[in-house]
Amino acid sequence: MNEVEAVKTKEELAAVEALLRKHHGQIYADIWRIGINLSLRISDLLFVKYADLDTKNRLYTLTEGKTGKKRQIRLNSKVLSIIERRKKEFPNDIYLFQVHSNRTSGMVKPISRVSVSRAFKDVGERLGLHINTHSMRKSRGWAMFTDGVPIEKISKVLNHSAPAVTMRYLGITKQEVLDTYDEYEL
């Protein structure tokens, strides 16, 4: 499996969102922005239901599909504004990212992971980045790391089993650790 990248600058994050909106539609731009803010795996993100969102208390509680772990997430102002806009635009939707295609034959279901993956890959190629649906989680972790958030806290946010897993996840290598001895001569 090819390694995917984190999007490492705010300018690139905005460029991905803008190109998703322009070439694939608002729903893909919204998935990108909410995915970065919530750091959920795509399999959990696409199945978010309005009924499970406690917007009054700014909380979303879920049981992660991959790990089976219960997790509570704070809904920040950016996420809340997207949720409110989407709910206003599609008041009868059950899923936050629901399909509105005629091809679904009246079935209520979220947008597919394959569709999102295709859109992200296309935009990544346009920008010269190797991104996919998992890049949202990696991008949030990377942003926190570069802002100086302790690796233990990032590990908790991403719901990793240990900080060592988070270090591997972010691509912090043994060589980079060794290099710090040369970079920080005191």
C-alpha cells in the first residue's frame, strides 16, 4: 500500500478544499474540512448522522468502527457552521454527507468512500500531493505536532494505543530523532 501524505501547510489545506469545491462539489469540500477538524477515519466520518450530533453541547459521541473504542469529540465553530449550513440546505437528510443522486433509487445512504477517494486523489494529483481519505487525519496530527502539541496529546486525539504509534503515523523517524542531537547543541 502506498504511503499517503499529510497536507502540511494552511495554504495547501485551503487549496485542496477549493479544488474539491470547484471540480467535485461542495459536499467533498465539506467532507475535507470536517474530516480535518474531527480527525475521524473516513469509515466513521461518512456515517455521521444528524441525530447523533449534539450541536447544543458541541459534542459528537461515537464508537469507532475500526477499534470499537468509544470516543467523544468537541464540535468546533468551523464544524458547527458546516453542519448548520448542510442541515439548512438538506433539512430531511439523515446523514451529514448523504447522497442525492437519482441513481440511489430513493435509498437513504451516505456518499461512498470510493467516490470521496476518487475526488481526493484527483485534487492531490492537481496539486502534486499524494493524498487520499486518510490524509485528513494525518494532516490534523501533523498540524498539531508542528504547533508543538505534545505527542501524547496528539495520540489521545487520534485515539492511538500509544505515542509510539503516533510517531510512526506522523512519520517521525529514528533518523530525525538522531538529527536533533546535531540541531540542538547547547
